[in-house]
Amino acid sequence: MYCAVIGNLVIFNRSINTRFFNLHANYLKMAINKLALIRYKTIDDCLRNRFRKWTLDDIIEKVAETLYELEGITSGVSKRTIQADIQLMRSDKLGYNAPIVVKDRRFYAYEDPGFSITKAPINHADVDKMKEIVGVLKQFNAFNYFDEMSDMIARLENNLYKSTKQSGNNIQLESNKLVKGLECIPPLYQAVLNKRSLLIEYKSFKAQQAQQGIYFPYLLKEYRNRWFLICKAKKRPGILNLALDRIVEFQELPNEPFIAYEGVDFDRYYDDLIGVTKSERDRPQKVILEFTNDHAPYVITKPLHTSQVVLNKTDKTTIFRIDVVLNYELEREILGFGECVKVRSPRLLIAKIKRRLEQTYKQYEIAEEKKESKT
């Protein structure tokens, strides 16, 4: 029996082959470069944080702290290493060309506040390394407990081939490059993972000014290309969802005690709704929807929710049931089907959909009246 240890994974295989050993060796080489990448990313996070000023000692302390959290390294990092990292980031060697300046002879910052090394184009060396990673992942994908990785591996492989112009786009995925806040995902993920309190400056669409508050992050959740931070505010009860595209700035607060989430597991918490909008008091309701038979196959092959069942089918319509929380996202989903669907219950949802359709009709009616008055 052969046992290979890769990261936190232990893979057992009776057949030892040369290709697997080569991939394992490549993984070990990549692990060496991993520490440097962690340092570069941490320095980048520091210089992008406009809430505070960063001396060289501050950056060294932050990098050492991150290396300990992510890799368990207790030896810290030397001043010479960080100075060399900064010089390397400034140069074209890694393709960063970072505009790092020293203000007042002691504070490091980006001359361009919008700069980040994460926005730099990928060079050929990075592409080669990522191809090696994809090769390792494809080996893992043969095991049943890695089934969920199939989609991710296909996306990675397609993007790599496209970036090297070896072929056109073989997989076209739904995306919106104009969505704001995506750059917040990596640092927010680390805050969730390491249970770090955050100072967040947030501006909702209804607010005239942004407001700052202390939040305890628990989960990152995506819904239709829009990302949300599921968290708790220090001065407000209940679970909140903050849209990443409305986060102005944020920073970790290492001295603020983190309040852990003690409620229901989030997989269960979000199991009974469409979207992200839900309070802890909300409970699922029986929603009955009647679709025209020319549209019913689309709902059957792509269910609205995991609870969906077919209750009845006639010559003209098919009736479905889903058990979900009544929220704004559910209403939008139903309205998106237009004349092909009718809500049968509950009454509250019927009233809401009816009112919104009436408001929509009035908009067209007003437009027609204005058009007629001009003629």
C-alpha cells in the first residue's frame, strides 16, 4: 500500500506510478514559492489599507503574523527579506511594477491608491505553475470525494489554455466583469477563516453617507454573480448580509474580541430560501406555483429550489410546490417568468406579486397616455 501526503490530504493508491511522483515533486517545489507569495500578498494588503500608515516594522510584524496563521511558522521574517520583497514588487521581474513609495521617510504606501498586485497580468511563469497545479488537481479528481472539484478544474484548465492562446474559449461561463467588490473576496475569506473582527465602512443604496461599524464575519455567499458577507454587527442583533459591492473600505481589528456564531449551521440556515435575504425569525412557507405546460419543462430540468415537487399536471398547466422563505429574491424569480406562471398560494405572496404587476402595468399605461397627449 502506497501513501502519499499532499498538503492536508492523504492519498492511498496500490499502484505507484512515475507521473504521480513527478506531480508530487512539482507540488513540493510550488510549496517553497508559496511562502513568498504569501509575503507579497500580505504586503499588498497592508499598502492597500488606507485606514492606517505602515512603517517597515509594521509590515514585518503583519507578515510574520500571517505566516504563523497560515503556515504555523514561528520564526518570523527578517527585515532583509521584506526589503527584498518590496524591491521585487517594485520591479518588472514578477510583472508587478508596484508603485511603492515612502512618505515622510518612514511610511510605505502605494502612490496609486487603486493599485494592487492582484490586478497585475499573469506572466508565462505563473501560467506554467498553474498548469502544474491543474495537473495535480486532475489526479485528485479521479477519487469520488473530489467530485465537486470537476467544475472548478474545467474552469481553471479553460482559462489557462485561453491565456496562453493555445485555443479559443472552450467553456463560456456566466460572469460580469463590471461587478464591484470582487477584489474584497480574498482578504474577507481570510478574515472569515481566521475569525477576525472587522471595521467596515459600508454604504447601502438607500443611505446618503457611508457608515463605519465593527462586524464579525462568518460566511461569504454568492448569488447570481453578486457576493455577500454574512456577519453580525457589534451593535445590532441578528445576522446581516453585506453586499461586497457596497463595502467602501475595511480592515482587521486584531485587538477586538471576535464573537463566534452559535446558531444553526449555515448550510441548514440557507437551505430553505432562494437568494440571501432572511432573518433568524423567518420560516419556510408552502409556495404553490402553476406554470404553463410550454414552460414547465424548463422548471423541471432546472428546479427553482431543492424542495421542488410536482403536485399535478393537466392538459394546459403543471403545478409545483416549493418550501421556501418569502423574500425579495423569490418575488424576482417569479416575476421573471412573466405570463408563464401564476402563484396559487400563500395569499401574502399572491398579494405582493399582484401589486407589483399592477405597478408595472401602470408604468406602461402612463407612458401610453403621455404618448397620446403629444399627438
